Amino acid sequence: MVTFVPRQAGRLADVPTFDRGIGGAESNVACCLARAGHSARWVSRVGADGFGDHLVAAIAATGVDTTAVQRDQGRPTGVYFRTAGERAVRAAAPAGGSEVVYYRAGSAAAAMAPGAFDRATLWSGRVLHVSGITAALSADCLALMRELTTPATGRPLLSFDVNYRVGLWRGRGAADQAGPEVLADLARGCDLVFVGEDEAEAAWGLSGPAAIRAALPEPAVLVVKHGAEGVTVYARESATTAPNTTAPNTTAPDTTVTRADTVTYAPALRVDVVASVGAGDAFAGGFLSATLRGLPVFARVRHGHLMAAAALTVPGDLGTPPSRAQADRLAALDPDAWGALRLSAGWTEAEPGAEVPTVGGSNAEVRNR
């Protein structure tokens, strides 16, 4: 969808001018992956209007294949307006938090339904990434999401970002109250799930990664984000190598992999934040990029943090990601050097550091469950 970001701080009611950009959870992830050197395709629907033209062109300019995007002659492209604060996961946003206003009801994307896209298109990649936001757009979209998350032979690795947005579920009658339950059901049908600790508490009343894992035992990989603190990953043996590859297991030497979960915690970076919206999508893009490369779980998290830092240091949803070489060097920093990093606007253009050591198994806090 098209996003409008205020040119100055303040309430939406007080801001007179906005900058137009692109947004949307799945398209953001696709852009991150394409800019990280992967082949990425965005599958969606937009209106046959100027906003749709802009959205498709801007996403294609990042290297994403947009040939599967459908144009709707009767419905408009979705748009939203936001301020620069944190996303709202509760009915009442905290003072000083983000204001987000969606105009997506009746949009082209809201008309997505089962059968809208052929399976060959949806299953053409090694990973299929979807979001809980799509499920909130309409009953047809929810039906599509239920179809996509139903286990099936030959399905690629299915990645799901919970993305609980209370504003999208509000006003949908029974679906308003059922939103959290719907998201949990969808997550249980996926292979890899991303969820913020704040989302889990707001949606399901769960506190702490262990409680979240207990509620969602089905995904092979569960990524629990603790905001600016770090990330905890629960991963089973089948998830330690890249999807649909014969790459050798590259798990860190001190990681003992069993049929039970291997639990990995990786602290976040210190970042001078310009705007936080889009950081979750960027993290998912970095994590998926490292997953596709067959990197160890700890390295996947660090690559997620680095991609998120690129988004956090720009006003829009998409930052300029670090080069693969730069990201690999920073992801290989020892814990002290990683903790000493402080990234601010423009950091991906100016290499923040010289030679760094090779990553070692001692860099991750790893526990077995």
C-alpha cells in the first residue's frame, strides 16, 4: 500500500504536509530480500490507479518481481497515514505513541480470495512469507490465509509475521474479538513465525518467550522479538539448515541440536532511531536472507538486527540495507564489539568499523529445551 509520513512532528490533525512512500508488510520484506541479493516476487492486488502505478513501480525498482501483481479496475489501492512512533497493538495507543490511520476497507488488496493466485506462482520460491495483516482486511482475505497456512505436500517454507494491528481488526464485528485467536490458528500452520513480545501480550495475554512458545509449539522456528532488547529464537532440528537445500548444518559448534528446541538469544544493537515503523519487516527480511544462505540461527538474528537498524535510521519504511560483505563483517563481531556499536542515520554508507574477527560459537547464548 501507499504510505504517507508527516514532514514534521506532531499529531496527524496538526501536520499539513506528508511525504509519499511505499509500505506493506509483505512488500517490505520482498524489497529487503531483493536488495540483499535474493530473487523475490511480490504477489498481491492493487488498484488500476495512480497510487497503484507508483506502488508497483517503486517496489519493482528495488529488484522485486511484480509480474504477479494483479490490477483491480473497480477497487482502489490501499493507503495509510502514520506518525513516527511505535505501532499500536492496543485499542488505545499510549501517549506519545504512533497514530496510524488505515484506508484499506474495500481496497484492491481486500478483494484477495482463495483461487485468486495459482499455486505454481505462490509456491515458486523457497520461502513464502505472509502476514497477519492480510487476514484482517476482509473475510475473503482470511479465507485465503487459511488456505495458505493449511499444511500441504510440496509447500515451500511458510514464514508468518503475526503483525497484530488492533486498528485493522476493530469494527469487524465478531472478527474484532476473534482476531487474536485467528492469528494464533494461522501461526500454528506455519513453519517460521515472527511475533513481538508486546503483540503476544496484547493479543493473547502471554508474557515471556517461554509462555509464547508453549502456546505455539507447532512452528519449527519461533522468533520472539523483545523490542530494543533483543530476540529469542526457538528452533527444532529440521529448521537449522536453509529451506529446500542440501547445505550442511552450519549450527555454531557449541549448539547441541536435539529433537527438542534449541533456544538462542541475541541482543539487539544500539540505534539512534528516526522512525520505528518498518523495522519489524526489515528484521524478518534480514532473518530470512540469512536463513536462505544456510547461516546459523544466531547469525540469522544478527542479520535481522542489522537490516532492522537500516530501517530504524530513516523516516520511511525502507532503509538502505548494508552490503552483504558489510553485514557479514558486523554479524561476526564478538559480543563486546557488537555491544559497543551505535548506529545512526547513514551508517550503511559509511563502514562503522575496520577488521572484525570471525564469528565463533561462544557469541550466542544457547540453551536446550
